[in-house]
Amino acid sequence: MPPEFPDFQPEDVYADRLPPSRVDCYPQEAGIIALAIDGRDRIGFAFDDGRIAVGSLDAPAEFVALEGHDGVSLALCAGPKGGFVSGGDDGRAVLIAADGTRTELLPPGKDWVHAVAASPASGLIALGVGKTARVFDAAGKALGSTAPVASAVTGVAFNPKGKRIAVAHYGGVSLWYAGGLTGTPKLLPWKGSHVSVTWSPDGRFVVTGTQDKELHGWRVEDEVDMRMSGYAAKVKSFSWSADERWLACSGSPLVTAWDFIGKGPMGRPPHQFGGAEEFLATHVAAHPKLPVVAAAFEDGRIEMGRFAVEGQVLLKEVGGGLPTGLAWTADGGRLLMTTEDGEFFVVDLEDLKVAAKEQKKRK
Amino acid sequence: MNQVPVTVLTGYLGAGKTTLLNRILTEQHGKRYAVVVNEFGEIGIDNDLVVETDEEVFEMNNGCICCTVRGDLIRILTGLMRRKGKFDAILIETTGLADPAPVAQTFFVDEDVQAKAKLDAVVTVVDALNIEARLKDSKEAREQIAFADVILLNKTDLVAPADLDRIEGIIRGINKAAEIHRTTNSQVPLDRVLDRGAFDLDRILAIEPDFLEGGHVHSHNEDITSISFTQIDPLDENKFNRWISNLLQTKGQDILRSKGILSFANQDDQFVFQGVHMLLDGDYRRPWAPDDPRISRIVFIGRNLDVAALKAGFEACRAA
């Protein structure tokens, strides 16, 4: 595919040209520990004091902070029909609908809610609660729970249709049909502790980050194992490219992107980029339309690289604190980053939005 | 970045662990604790944050066969760290039957835990009345003593003074690097069990070295013993690193803990290291005091320790 957005060279520094703006859109000083953006560009933050703020970039003064957790959110994601889902270390899970209505999915309890996922395709929500996964509909009605797995659930992910869930735990991943939670799951086994999970947008692969600082993948069809190693830390952030071909990952100073075309990434080195050696990538976010991916690093930098093309551009200089979230607006025109110190940065990338529109027209 | 100190409380069933925990939590010390327990049980806590957990142990796939880790602690510690500034320290109470190795190893293998928390001390409460019987029938009771940085020899009111000396001798035989406090009702000044990081080094510095006398020094079967060596000559850092990594790779299943304060050639700072089975961590900590003799000290606690080989290996690390 020819380049369909403004070519960038490694020496281009977007940050000089387009300084990211710090937006004051939440009521008071607090650290931000998670960021999510829904399909309608509503933004959700989890603060380190337990509150969850929601609002829009178009009206930054109108962000509202809602009661979230007695402790803090451990996992935040966009809701199935917009809005947000948050699970916390108070055992509570809340659904904040697009109109701001707050529904308690789970009351406070003993088991922490470590993992959340939602599927716009099916309208379902999945939570990892202690050693079980539970499924809810878009209105917040409980649909069922799995039997306990080998350890606390560390990750949940829906397949593209939102009909199946992948549940990560010690010893592998269990796949359940959301409509058949009482049934026996299909186990994708691999020894060790799996700490995060993603299901490829084409539905063919399930990939986990492991405690052993590797990625482990399975081809769902035939359960062929794939091991991808070389990480300096656990891989906690994944992002699939818009064309569904590449999986970009955090966990090392270079952003790695594995090529899942055909039978999968085995035998092919990953595409890598990154401009500094000492700081790890903490979050990755693939552009929603173009074959590029942004990454946030421990030192507060943001860089952007292009799948299969050497080099990267700097989108934001170092500083602002440890990143806690990175996300694109739906049109791909703005990139958002939050930090542990409570900073919220917006990088304006209008030219990418224009390029994405042009690409669409040409198609 | 400030790492939150974590104190691990171990002790066989009925030794007085929960009494100690309650004492720590109720005494006025101005500190806020997050407490990780296996069961809420009899802990009476109003202001502190209590997390209940199952001991979820798993084996790492890092080629180190005895490397078991508490995955639940990784999740809970990293989760707790999201509550910035809500507590000053963390206490972890283990079950009476727990092997302390996975807890200790957790602090060596996980980068998120290492970034934000540090293992301050393993505190083991020992029931003076029953410990001799426990040491005979329980591997865990022996390991809990072997892993300790601080030992409370508790329930001393139930045991005659002469017996106490004998029991303390047995404990010393297993672990000569730990501080031992004789207590009743787990009553101990809290600065003896909390915030021990720095004091631990002084304890190592105070250990008397073992001298090789006679022929039979090879410990046998499941007995856990400890041995220590000193060296006046400065050590070569590379030689030492090669030796200790190879030693722990090959004998790490038997060596439960290793600790040392070392004087490397051409270095003004003390090098401090500690190991748990095959895992090792060390760095330059503080300068040698001008009038202190620069003596390297090393302690091994474990089974089947080949004292002669260890001594020869340590001596071979001398700088040329």
C-alpha cells in the first residue's frame, strides 16, 4: 500500500511544531491512573483518589467527576454503547453510560476487579472478579459467571463479534461463549502466569503478556503456540493496527510490532522503533485509520512510528510524569496522554485526520 | 522514587503472629499500614487498609527451577501502589504453613513491585514451647526460621531459662544472620521489627565468622544450617560476580538465603547483596567508615552446604 498520509521523516519533530497542550478539564489535583475514550470521543479518567471523571474535549470545562471506588480503579475501558466501565480494588464495578448515568454492576466486595472489557459489537461487558469472569449486558444486567479459574483473573478480552471471551489466568487462557458461561471452557494452555490478554480483530489469534516478560500467542483454530520474547518488562499494553495486521506492544525501549498476516509472526522479526534506549514504552495506541502507531514512554515522551517503515517522529518531549494512558480520538486527529502526576496532554495531529479522510475518499 | 517498605510476617500456627500484627496495627506510631492477610480472622483494624488474598503461588518460566512466586502479591502490591500516599508501609501476613521463599522471591522478579516496594524484613514468630517438636516434623517451620531477618522467640514465659538458651542455640544454628528477640505475647519494641533495612546490615557485620576446624563440616540431609566467612583482602568484583552467580545457579535450590557486605578493590562504598535461592540482588550502599576495617562478610543459609568448597570459592575472589 503506498503512503496515504503525510510522509514523515525521523528528523521531523511534531512536538516543536505542535506543542501538546495541557488541558485543565478536571476539578482538582489528583493523579490520573487510567484513561479511556469511547467511540463518541467522550473521555474517561480514573483518579488515584477513586473518582472517575468524564467529559469531552469540546467542552473541557464541563468534565464531571463521579464516585468511582472506595479505593482506586484497577481497570477502565470504554463501555459497549459508549461511556465507561471501571473495576476497582474495593470489589466494585461501575458502568457510566454515555449520558452520565451511573450503574453499579457489582457492589463493594472482597474480590478485586482486575480486568474489564466491553464489546460494541455484542453490547456485552466482561469483568474479571477474583477467580471468575462475569458477563453483563449493556444496561448493566448480570448475565452470568464462569466457574473459578486457576488463579485470579488478570485479563479479559472479547472476540471481534463479542460472543466469546478470553480469560487470562495461571496456566493459560480459557475461552468461553458469553452465552454459555456454565459450560466447559476451551483451554489454551501455557505454563506460567499470564498478566494481560488481547484477541486479534480478525478473531484468529489470542495473545497474552506473561510474567516471564514474553508474549504468548495461540492460533485459535488449531491451538498452535507462539512465543515472542525479548521484552524488558511485562507487556501490559497492546494495540492492533487499523488494517488488523500488526500487533504493537509495550514492554521494551523499542516499540515492537508483530506481523500477524498469514500463519502469524513466527519466524519473522518484529518491526521496531524508538528513539531512546533507557526508557521503556508503557503504552501503545495504533492510529484508528492509518498504518501508524503512537507510543508513550516512561520518561513522558510520545513517539510515532509507521508499521514496516524505519524510524519514528517525536510527538511530545520528555516530562509530565509516568504515562498512565494513551488514546486516539475516533477521527485520528488528536492523541491523548495522561500521567501519574495528573497531567493530561493533547497532541493535535490535524494532518493525520486529513490524511485519513483522503485515504477513505481514494478507497 | 521512594519504595514502600514491606514487612513479611511468618510463623507456624499458634506462634503469635496475629498478636504481633494486632500490636503493630494498634500501637500509636503515626504510620498507616496496608495489610495483606490470608483471612480477615481476628484482626481488629479500623483505620488501616486490609486486603484478603489466597496464596497464589506459581513457577516462573525463567529456567530457574525453584523460582516460585506469589502472583497474588504482585497484583495486590501493584494495585495498592495506585493509591498514592494512602499508606506508609505494607505488612504481609502469611499462613502458618507457608514456605516463605515465594513471598521473598516475588520482590526479586517483578519489575513493577521492585519499582515501588522493597522487602524490608522477614519477621518470624517462633513458639518457644513447641518449636523443637515443629523443627522435627515441619519443613516449613525450619524454612520460616531460615528466611527470617528478625526472629521473635515468643512465649518465653512458658519455657525455663535454660531451655530458652538451648532453643536459641538451635535457632542460631539454622540462621545466624537473624536478630533474635525473646518475647512474651509478641511484645517487642516495634522499631525492632519495622523499618529494619539499614539495621540488617549491622547484624551481618556483627556475625562471627566460622572457622574450619577438623574434617567434618559438611552438613547433611534436610538440616538447614548457616555459615559465614570473612575476608580482609579486597575482592575482585568480576571474580565475585562470576562465582556467586555460578554458585547460585548450581546450588541455589539448597541455598535458601545468602547475604553479604563486600569490600571490592578500588571502591570506597560497601557492596551489599542478598539472594533468595537462585535470585540475587546487590548494589553499592554506603561508604566504608574511615576507621572501620574493610572486611568482607558473607553468610549462606541452606542445606547440604559444602563449607570447604564455599570457603575456597570465596577466597578465590580476592583481588590479585
